[in-house]
Amino acid sequence: MQSTILKTATHLMVGLMLVFAVYVLLRGHHEPGGGFCAALLAGTAFALFAITEGPDRVRRAIRVRPGTIAATGLALAALAGLPALVMNKPFLTGIWWHPGPFFVGTPLIFDLGVFLAVLGAILSLLLALEEN
Amino acid sequence: MESLLALVVGLMFGSALFLMLSGILVRFVFGFVLMGNAVNLLIFASGRLTHVNPPLIGFDQTIPGAPVANALPQALILTAIVIGFAMTIFLLVLLYRAYDQARTLDADQEPFLVEMPETSDQQVSEKKEQA
Amino acid sequence: MKTSLPSIEKVPDCCRGGVVSSILPLVLFGLLCLAWPRVVQGKVFLIQWSWVPSLDLTLAFRLDGLGLLFGLIITMTGFFISLYASSYMAGHQHLGRFFFYLHGFMIAMLGIVFSDNLLLLFVFWEATTILSFLLIGFDHHHKTARENARQALLVTGGGGLFLLLGILLLKIAGESMTISLWAASGDMIRDHALYPAVFICILIGAMTKSAQVPFHFWLPNAMTAPTPISAFLHAATMVKAGIYLLMRFHPLLGGTSLWMGTLVIIGGTTALWGAVQALGPCDLKRILAYTTLMALGILTLFLGGRTVLSLTAAATFLMVHALYKAALFLAVGSIDHQTGTRNLDHLGGLLQSMPLTALAVAAATMSMAGFPLFFGFIGKEIMYEGALAEDMFPVFATIATLVANSLMTAVAAIILITPFLGFGRRKMNPVKEAPWTMRLGPAVMGLLGILFGIVPEWVSEHLIQPAVFSFHPDREDIRLVFFHGMNLPLVLSILTLTLGSVIYRYRTFLRHRMNTAIDRLWITTPGLYQSGLDLFLKSAGAFTNKIQNGSLHFYLFIVVFTLVVAVAWPWLPHIPGILIFPTISGPLIAMGLFAFILASTGVVVFAKTRLCAIGGLGGVGAGVALTFMVFGAPDIALTQLLVETLTLIFMSLVLLRLPPMDAAQKRPRSRTIRDACLSLGAGLLLTTLMMGMLQVPLDRTLTAFFEANSYIAAHGRNIVNVILVDFRSLDTLGEICVVVLAAWAGVTLIRRTKEG
């Protein structure tokens, strides 16, 4: 699309939206948000990017293939369930560490997996449709 | 309150069915999206709409202080929305592909109405034999 | 039909893949040999794991004398046949598939004979049916192969369903599913009212698998399979599964006059019918198939008895038959492979060119004809003893055995003399001897036929007796001996040989008479099968055309209509009780949102253009999102809004490439009204259902649990998110799999569109 305003705005917006997506992902455990929302948000950002700059730019920007992102997400989500097995608990039971004033646990990895899987799915469809 | 919502859901559902029955594939997709919304509302109402506080736990608490909205249907709906989204996109792609093949989006027209051959198996095997 | 594909020149002496793959049966054979001495002492090995406890289905395995006998036969022939096939099938493009099926079949067969649980046995039983379907239809580019495979599948698969029914009836009658727990309770089931039904169902299962009249016709047709398969499935193993079943059920169901009478009559008829028909064809493999029918008939006949004698006869003949029949099939395959034909009229004088194969065939046929010194002789003696000792119809049994054996002798002579000593009508091209891999099996099995004939006592003690004792309670010693002395069985044996040579002398005449007689039959089971199948396919086609006409409207209408009627029918009486007139109460903003949603819905329904409809959809989505927001669900409100945005982007991407909505034809008014009525009905039904649901007291147990544990156990303050990524994360994992799969499928579709 040939519109200078849109282009300029997009350059600003995409970065902001991606940062916001990461923020939504991270705060999801305590505040409204989480992997799904973040993935949709990031997907929207890339859609905007793809509409203004074309799918090739998006492909170059994300470097890896969208399918790989989705697969990584699924793998991460599944892997997040494994520590529980090692500790002789049911698959995907949350395991937590308490390194400082905050908690770190497998559900966070799981949420990251959800984020990547959904984002990968959206991106692959978006780019395939845009390129066609 | 909830009974009013029940009426809204019923009307949305009926409209969605009506759209899907039209035989125009684009309207079918619209109907599908509408139905998804109706069903999400239904699940939402099944957890009751009595409390308006979001199911969050305050920073100085370990359990919700005041009564909060039912979290369970919300979790169900969240996944339902995302799955419904994925299905909608898939339907759209299917629509795209169907148009590519059939050159029409009217499901009552020729390429969509197929007559099965009488003895399909035999004909298929004969065809293979010829090949 | 010629089934071996490779031409003779191209075949290497052995194919390494096949030779390697024959290690599997050899190893299994070795393992069984390790267990053998313990089993002979009477030890029964039991292993079990729980599988589906609620169905009484356990992975229970049992190795006793009977299983051992079958297991040894299966693994031994399996070994020789794998080795054989490595040369026979060399160069075939689907060699890997072939060995996969073949060994899969072998495992399934071992599963049948080692299963201790009846349902497990059934699972393996069906596995053999399916694998045999794949194997018979292995040359699937031939129409005949496909049709014969389907025939075998329908007949044996249908019988398998009866077997399942029988097993379930047995369970209803109060019998255990575990074979090891049967022991003493046979009388209970035999006096039970369900006994005849159980018996008939299990009998039909056994009859279809073991090709008993009137279900016999699939077996000769199955000969379109490559020869190693015919040798393995349709001579040595699969068709014996029915026999195994009868043996296994003998202590439980056997011994009644129903059992004895039915088995003797069916077995005798099958034996006679198979034997008579064996004279008919010129195709060596078909001849062998008919003699297999005969042998299966004889086995059934003896299982009809209840004395140790007749059961010993059955077990002995089982071994005799497995040895010579597999050897003969393989030898016939070698002839076919080396000369390119297995038609009796074209074969002759192969003794010079294939001396070693000739020797193996000689040994096997001698055993088949029952000459003294061969294992077949021992088998025949005990057969006559067994037949004379039948409880029901001993005269019929004896005559059937005598006639069948005589014909078998004649057939043995035909198989031995015509190809190797006779003179073919056509001058044969120079023929080479088959490679060693193809000679080893027939040779060893022929040799065993002689060896066992010389030391019958050893065989009896180590194989036959443990087998018979495991399905017959009376530990009465029946020893196979080399020479029984002058008695009636010996006289009958001599009579058999004499009759056999007479039949051989007049074979052409008999074949002619027999073929004309069969042609005159006005009703045959193959004919019934064919007309039944035609009728089924025709009516299925007509029915499919009626209901699967491709009209989306028709499908949806039927589905929704059925759903509405099926739900409304039981629900209607409750509606007056739950119907509440919607009152306008609660937050005012909610009322506004509902009105907005309904208005937007109306826009979608009545929109003439896509843009308008998409706008309406956006309105609905936003309204729903705000409703979520108002009633304390910021998470899903956020998600919903984001999804709306993305859906809009995708819709515009796709719909821009599609024709406008109004390009479609106008629908007739009557149809629109009908659709509207149905939709409205379904919608209002949903409303009443939802009202009913809302009046059921809410169970907050789960919610309370999540609220109580969200922070304490899962360290999260957003309960919805904690449910998603912690409490119910397995569901979420499944869900993201669905999302990724949908995307994958969508991308594939787009790519295909691009290519096309």
C-alpha cells in the first residue's frame, strides 16, 4: 500500500506493539493478558507490517520460518511438562523455583510456548495468504 | 438478566443458522463466526453474571478478597475464542480454495452438486486398470 | 494368473534384505525352543499387563503345549518362507512392504495362539484378517487380486464379528474372559441356556477362518496371492487359526452332542468337497488349495470327537499337514518361478533340471499320500483309529476320511508324477534349479516328514501330547508308534493306497465328470456371495446418491432439523416450568450492549454486501467483548477484541479475491421462509435450554478450588491464566496443537491453490 503516513506510522507502531505484546505476555500471570493475547497482539503487528511493507520484509525481519516458530512453541509447551515427570508428578504439573523475591516456574515456559505456537500459526497463514 | 441474555443468544444462534443455511459460502462463514460468538456468550452465562469483579487476586492477598466472577468459564471461553479464530481462518482459506476450483461461491450450483457414479468401485478399478 | 513379477534372468541368487528379515522368525523359533523342555514337563508360562481393565481386557499371554505346537509351526514355516521369499520376490518394487505385512502377520498369528484373554485373541484374530487381506491383494494392480482379497476380508471379517459376539455372549453367560481361569467350569456353560448361541457364533468364526463348507470358497480364490503368502497363510498358519480356536474351546464347549454332531458333519462335508474338487483344476496351486480344504475338513472332523484318540489324531494331522503342505506350496512356487507356469498341462520332465526340488516334493507327497516310513503314515493310522472312535457318526467319519485320504493320495501322485516325470505337451525351455534359499524350506520340511515318521514316539512325547493335554483334561497316554500291528486302521491304510492309485489311473475321466457336475449345480455359495455383494453395492450406491447429493443446504437442513426434533421431543414438557419472561433488570449498560449485539446481528443477516456484513460482525464481536468486560472478564474481552481485529484482516485478505456476495442466484421465497422458521425454532429452543440450565444450581466447587489455590499453589494472581497454563495446561496443550494444525492445513491449501 502506498501511503507515506501509514508507512511512517507503521514503523513506529509495529515496534511499540511488539514491545507491548511482550509486556502482555510477561504480566499475564498476575494481570489480564497471557500467551494468547500476546500472540494475537504480535500477530496484528506483523499483519500491519505485512500490509504496508509486503510479506518479504516480514520474512526477513523474523528470520526463521513461521512453521519453525509454531513447532518451537509446541515443543516448549510440551517440554514444560517434562520436569514434573522427572519429579514423579503428573505430566505438566507446575514446578516452581524461588530464587529471590519472585517465583519462576514451568507454567511460564508453557505460556511462552503457547505464545510462540499461536504466533507461528497466525504468521504462517498470514504470509502464505499475502504472498499468494 | 441472564434470561434476557438467553434470548439474545438464541436469536444470535438462529441468525447464524439462517446464514449457514443460505448456501452462499461467504454467508456461511459469517454465520460460523456469529455462532461462535453466541456459544461463547452461552458458556459465559453458564458461570452466572452475579459478580462484576474480575477473577484477580490482589497484591496483598492470597485468595480473592471480594467475590469475583467465575474464572472457569472464562478460561474455557479464552481457548474457545482462539480455536474459533483458527477455524474461521481455516474456513476462509477453504473458501478461497473452493472458489479457485469451482469458480463460484454458490453451493447450490453445478460443481458443488455431485452425482455419485452407480458402481463407483468398479469404475475406479477399471480406470486404474486402464492406466 | 502369474503372480511372480521378476523375470528369471534378473533375479540375484539371494536378496540380502529378505535373508536378514528371516532372522526375526528364527529368533522367535529359538526362544520357543528354550521354553520347550519346560512346557513338555507341563509348565504353563503366563505373563500379563493390564490394558483396559474396565472392559476386562488384559494383555495376558499364555504359553502351553498347544500354543507351543502352533508357535513352533508358525515360526518355523515363517523362517523358511521369509528366506524363500527373499529370492522369490527379489526385485519386486514393494519388497519392504511385503516383509512388513508378512512378519506383521506372523506376529499377529503368534498373538492368537499365545493370547490368554479372549478379547485380546479377538484383536489378533482381526489383525490376521486385515493382514491377510493386504497380502492376498498384494498384487493390487490386478483386478482379480483385489476382488479375491475383498472376498477373503468379507468372509473372514464377517466371521470375526460372530466370534466377537460369541465371546461377549460367553461373558454374559458368566464365563471368564481369561482362558487360564476356565479349567473346571465347562459344565456350567454347557448347561447354560446361551450355550447353543455361544457355540454357533464361535463355530462360525472358526468356520470362516478355516474355510469350512459353506464358507470355503474364499480359500481357493486367495491363491492369487504370491506363492510364499499362499504357503504361509493359506496352508500352514492362518487357516489353522479356526482349528486352534476349536481346540482352545474344546474343554469349555466341546463334548456335547451339538458340538460333536455339527463338527463331524461340517468337517466331513468339507473334506469330501475339497477332495473331490482337488481333481478339477490344472493349476497346481489351486489343486493344493483344495487339498488344504480337505485337510481342514479332516481336522474339524476330528475335533468333533471327545476322546483323546481323535484329538491326538487332529493334533498329529495338523503337524503332518503343515509340514508337507508348506513344502509343496514352496516347491510349486519354485516350479512357477523357474519355468514361468504352474499349469499341469504345460509341465513335464523337470526331474533332470530341478532334481533337488524333485526330491523335496517326493518326500512331501509321500508323506501326504501316507506311505509307510513317512510321518503321513503315522498320521493316517491314528486318523483311522480316531475316526473309528468318534462318538457321533463314526461310519460317516470313517468313510469321509477314507475317501478324502484316497483322493489325497491320487492328488499327491499327480503333483509328483506329472511335472517331474511326465511329458509336457509343450516342449519346455531349458530350466535351472531354484536358488538355495528357495530349496532349503521344502528340503528341510520334507526331511522332517521322514524323520518324524521314523521316531514317532519322540514327536508324540514332545509335541503332540503336551498339545493335546493342554486342551483335554484326561491325561490318557496315546503314543504314536511306528507300527500298530495288523488291525483295521492298517487295512484301511492299504485300502487308501489302492483306491488312490485307481483314482490316479482314471483321473482325466473323473476330472471331466466332476467339472460337468459342478457346473450343473444350481445354487452355490460363491454365487450367493456374488449376488449378495452386487445387491449390497447397488443399494448402497442408490442410497448414497439419495442422501449425499452434495447440497450443503440439504445436509445442514437435515442435520439441524433432526437435532431440533431430537432435542425438542424430550424437552418440550419441561419448557412451561422453566420459561421466565425476560425482565429488564441489571446494569443499564448491559441492556444497551444486548440491544447493540442484536442490532448488529440483524445487520449481518440482512446485509446485501460483504462490507456491510463484516461491519455487522465487527459490531457483534465488539458487543460481546464489552459484555465480557462489564461482567468481570477482562482477559477474554481483550482476547476477543484482538481476535476481531485479526479476523477482519484475514477476511479482507481473502474476500478481496472472491466475487461479491450478490453474485449468487436468488433463492426461492419458500425456501427462505422454511430456513428462517427452522433457524428461529432452533434459536428459541436454545434459549429455553439456556434458561433451564440457568435454573440448575451452580456448582462452584471447581471455581472455589481454583480461587483458593491460584496464588498459594500456582503463584499466579490471574486465576484465568493460571487455569490455562497450570491447572488445565494439558487442555491448552491440546488446543494449541489444534491451532497449529489448522494453520498447517490452511497453508497447505493455499500452496496447493498456488500450484494448481
